[in-house]
Amino acid sequence: MTIAEENCEQLYKYIWGIVNNKKCKLYRINGTEDHIHIFSDLHPSASLADYIKDIKVASNGWMKSSGLFPKFEGWQDS
């Protein structure tokens, strides 16, 4: 898996949208070519497992369809 550095800002903005839609607040997001870190709160109505799953599923689809991350194969399963 490779996250192209030149397109990270677009990825982070996309993930911010997901976090915002879950009624959570994103404090910081950053990463390297093979992973990202997200520092956010978790809204009382959201479960952590669903929160992570929703971010991974939505960003995985967006990254593959956007054409900005041609070497990206998918997030880690666990």
C-alpha cells in the first residue's frame, strides 16, 4: 500500500468529511506512505468499531476511484 504524499491533503480532507458526518471532531490527521494517524473525539452515538470501519471503507473506495493513489491496494484488514 502506498499513499502518495502529493495527494495526502485531499485524502485528509475526504476523511475529515467522514469524521464530520459521524458528528465527531477531527483534531489532527497525518501519516506516511503506508499508514495514517487520526486524532479525534468520538461522539456518544458512535461505536469505535463502526467509526473505524466507516472511515476505512469510504476512504478505500474513494482512493481507488479517484486515480490519485494508483499504488494503493487497501487498508490493513485488522
